[in-house]
Amino acid sequence: MTYRAFLRSLAFILDQGFWHEEAALEQVLDALPTRQRQAKWPRRLIGRIFTTFSRYTRPSFGELSRFLRGDKDLQADLKRLTAIPLIVWRPGDQTRPHPVLRISGDLPILKSVRDLASFLRMPVNSLQALADVHSREVRTLDARHRHYNYRWIQKRSGGQRLIEIPKERLKHAQSQLLECILRHVPVHEAARAYRRGLSLRDAVEQHVGQRILLRIDLQDFFPSIGVGKVRQVFRHLGYPSVVAMHMAGLCTNVVPQAVLETTSSNHRLSHVYQLPHLPQGAPTSAVLSNLASYRMDARLTGLAAYWSMQYTRYADDLLFSGDSLSAAQVSRLRTQILAVASDEGFRIRRYKTKVMRAGRQQSALGLTLNSQANTMRRDFDNLRALLNNAVRHGLESQNRDNHPKFLEHLAGRVAYHRSMNPKRGARLDRLLSRLTNE
């Protein structure tokens, strides 16, 4: 085996295998002849690689190749051998999840694009069209030929949010990936949104009654999670690069320019939507947003511990709480949070960053947190006034947004208040029952 072929094969094995020090060493040793598996040079090589590159972000094949070509220590080690070792790649060993992941259940083994197409029960050419790895959606003028329907909605805080709704065929493929793969992958404990069995109360409980509460919002959360991070999720699950690329393609989207021209939103919003990103409206996006944010959650949890604080994230809302900090310490902490978020590809909504100390109202996620998790008084008063007016003047007189199922919508809002504050909920229930009995 020539030296160049040896380096190319070595880079390929590291690129296709798991990005974890022990697993990478095991994969390299498995590919070597038996007599070389006790040698010290593979262990030293893996140590240098993981010292050079981040343990959390896998380098590309090109970066690995350049590192190996320039590694003088590897060259010196190989010169001591009588011959360049023969490397044999065993692809069947590469479809296991990352060793540090605690997967619940067995994931489907998919070694090729053909395997993925078979798993999704569609022809390979249909899979390639839906995965759209070349971002043809952005150039598709005829809405009938697009993979998504698009709808702009107004944000409460102002501005607009784009809802990208996958069409039936793509939605079915995404749902299969969600139920058969993504649902079985654990997210970071700090991630509290989009998790079965966790309520809004669970998301804020540990921040109740703290001396200081810091609330920070991430800007454009879903569109800021690009295809690279999504692909990395599937690579960590053990899927080969080309399979992970098509899985990521199925779960991300680029928005046609014609759709963006229908809104007055700012230039940055248009820019992020024209890069492959998580579409808000796809069944896979919520779970993938948590998985793709795992490293950020781990880093911010460590940062919070350094300041003797607690950290949780509910979608794009970052919450830190704990003992009181001075104004200078809060400023340092906020700068450090900004640096971590920026390093992870996110931006902070500076105008929505709030520091709330004990003695004043502390609120997050529409709840007050001073002594117990409770609904905001103004929200309760507004809903009570709406129900009173509906009783007096008729239900439809209050349906200013033309909600198609307005009574069910009101019942859901009342149930939310009841779950957080039974006394307030009972007062709202009495008004709601007068509407349902009419």
C-alpha cells in the first residue's frame, strides 16, 4: 500500500466512523492488520487528532487529510515500520450510534442511499428529489412543484415569522425519521421544550423564588440551525456521510425568493431563510432543534455552574437563575453567554434580554416566578374580560381574529390557566360554562 493511499484510507475511516476518541481508535485498530493493533503509533495519532480538533465538531474529510499529510510524527512512526500497513475498511461496523448516546431502542441500519430509500418506501430518485441536496426549491417558481407551502404570521413582538409546511409526501418521510430515529435520541437535560411528559411548569420550576433571574432570547432560532448541524446529528447516530446528508436534506429547506418578496421583513431574515435551515412547520424540526443545540446547552450548563446558577432552555428562551450577582458580574455573564451563543451560530435579541431581581416581578414564558409559577395577572384579566364580553354580547363578537374553532380555543386558554392556578381557573371555568350552555 502506498503512503498516499494509506493516508487517504485512514482519513476515510475517521470521516465515516464516530467522532469519539475511544471509538475512533477502535475503528482504526479494526482496519489494521492484527500485528499492528498493539502498536503505540495509532494511539498517539488519535491523541494528536483529538488534541488538534474539537471533540464536539467533526472535521471534514479534507481537514483530516491535510492534518494527516502534515503530521511529522506519523511520518516518523511509519518510517520505523518495515512496510506501510494495509488498511481494510469494514463499513458494516459504522452504522452504530455514537458510544456516548443512550439510545432507547434500536435504530434502523442504513448503510447507503438505497437503504434509506427502501426504509422510506420510495424510489431512490424520489428520495433524491425530496432531499433536495442541491437546493432546487429556492429556484422553483411554480408553487405546485415545491416541496413546501408557505405562510407568514405576525409575531406578538412585531415582525413576521415564516411557517414552512411540508407537503404530504415529504411530511410522511419526515414523520418516519422522527418516529423511528429521532424520538429515540436523548436531548440535553437543560432542553425543556418539545419533550414528551414535560409541562411548561416543569420548564420553569427550578427558577421559582430565586434571587436573580436572567432571561435571554435567541433570534431566528429555527432558521439559524443550518443543514451542517442537522447532518452532524445524523452522523453522531452512526450513519454514513452520504446517508446523513440525505437525511439532513429531508429535514431542512431553502425558501424561494418569490416567497420572501411577499414580506417586509428585514434583510437578515431573508438571508437566513435562503440557506438550508430547519423549517418551522416540519414535524422533525422541534426534536432536531434540541438535538442540534446539545453542545450549546452543555456549554451554557457549565457556564451557569461556574456562576453557581441554574440554566434551562425552552426553545429560543434561555433562563439563568440563582444567588444574586452584582451588576458587573451580570454584565460579564451576559457577555459570556453571548460569546457561547455566537460561537454556536446563534444571535441574541438584545432588546429582550432582562435581568430580574427578587422584590420585583420575575417572569418568563408568560409566567410569574417570584414565589410560585403562576400565570401573568394581565393575561388572566384580559381573558376574563373577553369571556365576560362574550357572555354579554355573544361569542362571535369577541372573535376578532376569525378563529375557526373559537370556543375550543378559549377552552384551551382556560385549561392552561387552570393548570397553573386552580383558583383562577375555576373563575374562568364558570364564565366558560355559561358560553357552552347557551
